[in-house]
Amino acid sequence: MARYHIETYGCTSNRGESRAIESALRDAGHYRVEGPEEADVAIMNTCTVVEKTERNMLRRAKELESETADLIITGCMALAQGEEFREEEVDAQILHWDDVPSAVTNGECPTPGPGTEPVLDGVVGILPIARGCMSNCSYCITKFATGRVDSPSVEENVEKARALVHAGAKEIRITGQDTGVYGWDEGDRKLPELLERICSEIDGDFRVRLGMANPGGIHGIHEELADVFDRHEKLYNFIHLPVQSGSDAVLEEMRRQHRVAKFLEVVETFDRELDYWTLSTDFIVGFPSETEADHEQSMALFREVRPEKVNVTRFSKRPGTDAAEMKGLGGTVKKERSKAMSELKMDVVAEAYEAMVGETHRVMAVEEGTGDSVKCRDEAYRQIIVRNASERGVEPGDFLDVEVTSHQTVYAFGDPVRAAPEP
């Protein structure tokens, strides 16, 4: 669990984004400290209005860089003028608001609050299906907080999902430290059965997003799982499969329960079964034992699978973990490797969203965005922003068809497609 410090500059929208970031961090077991000196990571949510503001942002970024172990910069200036920070050689990750919580976790499993009770937030229902995991990763401190996997029954989780839908949920986010090992403690991995029953037994128009599933946990049920995805429209065609490295040697030092071949088998199965889907994955850059050759293997794997959503995290030591005792790489090496992979990420993700321009997709409006906009998700959980939402009569919970008109690297813009009037 990380100690974080967050600073927000600019308008009400930025403050709203910071609240969303903090909510996700608290849900993952991280906690806020008042100053950057006490923090494992500092988050700077930036503004860009006039040149003076930009100079102030650059000055403060340099200060934070020297005051904390890791710095993440997000917000308007980061997204519109990220090159300014790079030109000033600010050692920071430049991320979209939505990617900040995952980056803070340092590749660790998510850590929800005590218990496995569902939560309704707007039209989004959060359903933790189990607590704990079956892994023993050398860099992860989460396992000390959660222990081994403890899975409520399929029947109990189906009833919780039904209650969320009846309470108004239009999107159910299935979460856990490792959803792929759900039921392992009972002697059988039950994730395909759970998803099948939620989609087939609960009435209503809603969507289901599956949360993180480690390759080692999901391998062995991946073919059955891909079949469930293929048969149910309610399931977003999206899977978060954190590989962490393209090097088997590094994966062994990380004590991950998979090797690259297993990861690729899962990806190839979903490629075969689904025409349109999103692969989300994570890479840890600069693990203590990572050589230049190991890093190149990660880059090669990235180019091969071309994930549409990626979390790139620079390794940082977590006290009490075995990896914290390893001799680390220098900050410059980690920075250079992180920069190279982050640049590749932007190219690959932009390519995926650019290919969507001109297409029409069925989306669900999930939450309000900045200004008068609504964030929507399509069949593969890719984000499409509808602007001027109020005048178009679009609000969270609506289902609609949109034509993708443009993109901005990690998301697209779309216009509602109105049905032709009857003659």
C-alpha cells in the first residue's frame, strides 16, 4: 500500500477528477499524507490557461520531483502539452486521469476495503467477488493485507449483482485481487460459471466488466471464459491481463505464476474467439534484475500483442517485500526505459483509437465527463466521449449508437446516431 500526496490546480472539473483518483486509491488500500516528503508517490493534477500558469506548473513539477520518490503528472497541461515537462527533463510519468490509480499500485493487486460488499456509485455497481489471491509476487505488499483467496459462493455473488441491478446499476464492475482464481479455495475456479449466471439469470439492460485476472490464474479456464464472452452481449469484450514483463527470467524473479507463453495462449484464444475486444495489460519497468535484453523482450512483446490499454509503472520498492532487498537499478535507467515504453504505448493505443474513426458503436453512457460531456463505453470498453451531452439528451445510464468522429490518443469522440423517422 502506498502513501500518496496529491495537488490539484485549475477548475472544478480538475477537482472532480482528483476526487475520482483519490476514491480509487482509497479503495485500493492506499492512504493520503499531507506532504510530498512523506509520500511514496506525488500526483500533480495540472492546469493550462495562460503562459504564466504553464510556467508555474513546470516550476512546481520540478519542486515535487526533488521532494518525493515518484511523481505522476496528469491533468490538462500534462495531456495537452506533455512535451513541455519532458523538455524541462522533469522525471515523471505523464498520464491520463483514468490511468493514475493503476500506476500508483506499482503492479500490485488492487486492495478493496474490508469485506466483499457491493457498492453503487451513480449507475456503476462495484462487485468484489472475493478477497485475497493465490500469488506470492516478490514486489507486492498487498498480499500482507489480504491473505489467500476467500471466495463467497456463486449464488451469493449472483444475488449481490441482482441487487445492484435492481438498485439502478447499469454497469457492474467485477473486482478482486485476482478474479481468475475466484473459487480456487473451494477447489474449483468458478469465474466462467459466475459470469454465465449473471448474464443469463438477471433481467435488465446492463453491462458487466471483468476486473483484473492474472495470466497464471486465468490460464486453464481461458477457453471456457472466452466462450462465455463470445455468447453474452452483456459482457464487455475486455480483459485486464497484467503480464508485467516480456522476460521469463524477470517473471521468475518477480515470482509471477505465469511465463510469457501462458500469457500469449490466453491472448491468442481471445483473438480467435472475439472479433472486437480490448486487451488491457501492465508492465513494470526497471525491476531490479531487469537487464537491457530483458527490457527489449518486454518491448518486443508489447509490439507483438499491441494492447489497447496499458499501465506502464516504474518499479519502486515496497518495504517488507523481498524485491525491496534486491539491489536496484539507477533512476536514470528506469526513466529511460519507462520513457521508451510509454512512447510505444501512446503509438499503439492511438493506432487502435484512430482505426475506430468512422465506425458506429453501441455504447453505454457511464459517467459525466469534463464540461458538458459524458463518458461512454463501447462493446470492448473503449472510451468514447459525447460532447454537448445535455443538448443531445444524453446522460449516464443511457444506451445509444454513436459514430466515432475523432480521437485523442487514449479515447475517442463520437456523435449520437439518430434513427431515421418513420415514413
